Amino acid sequence: MGRTKKSYEEKFQELKEFVKSFEGDELPLEIAMNNYEKGIKLCNELYKELKEVEGKIQILNKEEEV
């Protein structure tokens, strides 16, 4: 079975949960590093998605100007 693609909002919520995990009690180093790595990957994915949307918006705005 294939995995369904998470929406931007789902990824952002997951990132917020990773950040929140650092605010609570002290995490074991291994779990903290794992969460940090996953958080960085999510940040990169979210940034890439935002840049793609930004590019589409710029194209649409240019088409509208013509």
C-alpha cells in the first residue's frame, strides 16, 4: 500500500509538535536528536512547498498584467 501525501497543514502541525516536545520535560538525547532531524526535514519540505506556491502566484500575477 502506498503512503498518502501529507498536506502542508498536516506537516506544519507535526513540526509544531516536535517544537513543543522540546519545551516540556527534558528529552533523552537520542529522542531529541531524532525529533530535531525530523523537524529539519519538515522545515525543508515546507519551505520547498512555499517556494513552489510563490512561483505559481508570481506566474499568475504576470499573466494577469498582460
